[in-house]
Amino acid sequence: MMFPAYRSHARVFLLALAACAASGCVSAQRAPALPDAQLHQLNSVAWMQRSPEYALLARSVFASAQAALPAALAQPGSAAAEQSPVPAGAGAAVIVDLDETMLDNSPFQAWLVRSGAAYRPQDWDAWVARKAAQAIPGAVEFAKAVTAMPNTTIFYVSNRECNGPGPCAAKQATMENMRALGFPRADEEAAFLFKGEDADPRGDKVARRSRIGRDYRIIMLVGDDMRDFVAKEDADLLARRDPAQMARAADLVGRRWFILPNAMYGSWVDRMGTSPAAMAGQLAPADLPAPRRSP
């Protein structure tokens, strides 16, 4: 037997449950607050993972790069500032970055946001070892188009690290990840040039581009950071809008340089400081009066 008051409460509960099921709600409980440490990345990671604009923009960059391949192959000279002279009779090479250029690591960045954890190399290594990165939209198709060009090959030049001689776990995991995604040359270890493999006092990509440039004419560069295109010194000049560097870059971008958007991290962030407050201090705000705050 059910008492009238209890029966009334039960009926209200069942009606509410039915309404909840119909509307798709699963719980009235609030989601836990996110930790503060990585909240400054929330919008940029959400944009990369959820916005159609990012996916379409990435595809448009690769479509433009693919369309520019024949002209880049026909044009003399090199896309790389450090390649001079160009070896006579050399085959052509297209150099691409990996992270946030060919491979999408936004799940790792999302983990940082949700956990509030600071970046640690060991956590990044664990992510690489999972071999779970997906391809940036348009990346596989572009890489295949490069290898379909006559006398043209692709090289993956990445700052993923190999520490010392011997087998490199990061490289093997990356190759397996990219093989599963259908990237060309994923079985060829020589196609992957990682940080730390060779003695390189600079610690950037200049030496690796130069190494490729000894045997190939570099016709195109694709990346998400200016240091995928130039040395650190020139990237710093570009950040300061140096007229000579900006003019040279403007002459190459869209023809031999193709830049993927990355609002999550990069050398541009390194120049702005390590905290949201430091970054906010470098913004150029509108000349408006301070907003009136609610009591």
C-alpha cells in the first residue's frame, strides 16, 4: 500500500525522470569545476577539437599546398633559407612538421586542461607511446600527393625526441601511428628526422633541413610554427615584424611555405610569458573606459 503523499511525490519524480529522459539530461549534478592551471588553453583546445572552422581551415591550407606543388617543383631555388647552393641534379623534397601539422595532439592538450597538470616530458612521452594521434584534416591526402609527384619525396622533420644512439621508442611509436593512418613513407625510418638524433648544438631544425638539403632541393615547407621555416633568430625577427624578414616571408607564404593554425602552444607562446597574467600584460587593448563592475 502506498500513502497518498508518498504516491504524489513518486508521481512527480517519475514525471521528472521521463522529462529528463526525453530532453537528454542525465544528471542534475553540476560538473566539477576545472582546475585553474590550464584554463588559459580551454578556448584554443575547444576550437581545434570542436569547430568546423578549424577543420575546414586545415583542409584549405593543404589543398592550397597541393595545388602549389607543380609550380614549386618548376621554380628554381629552395624554400629553405639555409640551403645554398642547391645540389645540381638533385631530386625534390617537401619537408613537413608533425605535431599540429600532420598529427593532431589536441587530446593530450585536453588532458592538460581537464587535469590542470603542467606540461611534463614524461606525460608527453606516454601520449606518443599510445600511438593514438589522428591526422590533421587534409594531411594524409597532401602527403600522398607529394609522393605522387615525379622525382619528389616527403620528409617528416619533428621535435619529437630521440635521446642518444640506438633504437628510438618515440620514432617507432610515431611510425606505427602514421602507418595506421595511411601516411606514405611511414615504414621508412630515413623519412623521419627527430630532435636529438644527431649532434646539433643549435637544438633546432636548421641542421636537419641542411642535412636533407645536401641531397635534395627543398621545394616546400609545411608547419605550424615559424621555426618550422626559419632559424630561431629569424623567427624572433618575424615576431618583431622586422620589415626585411616579413617581406621575404610574404614572398614565400602561399607558394612555398604553408602554415597550419595552432593556438594551443608554440614559440609564439614562449615569447609571451608563462602565466595567463603575463600573457594578458602583452595584449594591446582597445582605448575604452574600464567596465563598471556589478556590486
